[in-house]
Amino acid sequence: MIRLEKVAQDYGDRRLLGDVDLHVAGGAFHFLTGPSGAGKTTLLKLCYGELRPSAGRVVLFDSDLQSMNRDDLADTRRQIGVIHQDCRFLDHLSVAQNVALPFTVAGVAAPQRDLRELLAWVGLSEQAEARPPTLSGGERQRAALARAVIASPAVVLADEPTGNLDWDMSLRILSLLVELNRMGTAVMIATHDLNLIRSAKAQVSARVLRIAERTLQAAGADL
């Protein structure tokens, strides 16, 4: 579904990533780790076309990113759910309306039954009409997850989805992502939390990748 072939990414005269190879296949579960500033967020942005590589090739669902126009990329992104680290919402809309935004942007009405079932799945039925500023950190992350998967994407990319949460809520978010993966959705999580990775590996077959020396390496068994 997503392939990076000998990808490099520069910022000015600085090379952040170089010679990166990655294949995210259907149903896979990947963790992406590495120190702060190593390029985890940048790598995720390459995986959903927010950035175009300085060198190398990014292939999204059999289409070369470099050859995609704006409409092509928008169509492809409907197959990729993204959970951003900062969980931005439109504060004047309800939680339910924020979760349904992918449908709204596409100019179609969200299936209300599916929306209700999704909010129940993430435990936000009672908060459906609440405004985002009233939500706790854990509730915001669960709303972000719901918004990322409402259109049934083939893959979900999550950038530090538990970074500001306590351990119990981190495990709750993880359990939802594991359940999603067991239903066939590919998942890739960028995180610095090795305890979260260890907990996931006890539940699902997960590949752990580490950014080191500007490239992507398989993490050792010490995780």
C-alpha cells in the first residue's frame, strides 16, 4: 500500500532522512521509534503525501507521489487515516461533527448509524454533542482516532497518539488500535514510549523500526 524507496528528505542544507526503504503492507502493524528530532513525524508525512521527497520514490496505493496532482492526492488520502500529534479540532463544532469532517469535506453526509457506532466504539457516545475544549486529553485522542477511521481507511498513521496521556489511557488507545488492526487495517505508530511498544508486542505481531543515522533500521530484540 505504501512504499518508500531510497527516500531522502532535506531541510535547507541539512539532510534529515536518507536512503530510507519502507513497505507498509495490508494488515501490517509497525512501530516507528527514535529520539526526538530524528524525523519520525517527517517520515509519516512522506507516507501520506504531506511532504514530497527530496530524493527517492514514494508510492501510495500503486501511484507514484511525484506524478500525483492535487485531486489524485486527495483521492488517495481517503484511504489513509492520520492521527496528528496535536489533535486539532474545530472548536465551534460538536465532537460528532468533528469526527464526521472527512465526509463533510468530501461533500457527502456521514452515515449517522455508522457515526453513532463509531463514537460508542471509542467510548464517546455521551460526549457526541460536546465541544472539543471541554474534552480531556484522552477523550481528544479517542475523538481523533474516530475521525481518522470514519471513512474506513486501509491504513492508519498515528503520530505519538499517547504522548500526553497517563498509562491507563495510553493502553486504552493502544487497545483500540490493536482491535482495528485485527479487523484488517494496517497501523503505523510513531512513538518514543518503549513500554507501549512492549505492551503491543504481547498482543499483536508488530515490527519495530528505528530511525538512526538518518535512515530506517530494524530495532533489536532488546525492545
